[in-house]
Amino acid sequence: MTEVSQQRALGRLESKVDLILAENEWVAHSRKEQYEKLEQITRKADATDRKIDSIDGRLKAVE
């Protein structure tokens, strides 16, 4: 290989590595958002469970 073709090959490799790194960063950000949304859903489900338990207790008291 000539020096020019080696430089081109290195340039292509660098650009591919940059693309991989950018994609990994995007995936990490996306995963973080998913975990945050899952945490919100879990909190809402826990709050709903507590409300249901409270309502069940009051209904049993009324019966």
C-alpha cells in the first residue's frame, strides 16, 4: 500500500469508529430515558396499589 492509500484507509476507519461511538452514546441516552420512564410507571403502579388497598379497607369497614 502506498502512503496515500494508507491515509485514506485510516481516515475511513476513523470515521467508522466515530459513527460507532456516536451510536453508543445515543443508545446509552435512549436506555437512560427508558429507565426513567420505567421508574415513573413503577411509582404510579405503587401509588395505585396503595389506593386500592385503602379502598378495599374502607369497603370492608362499610360491609
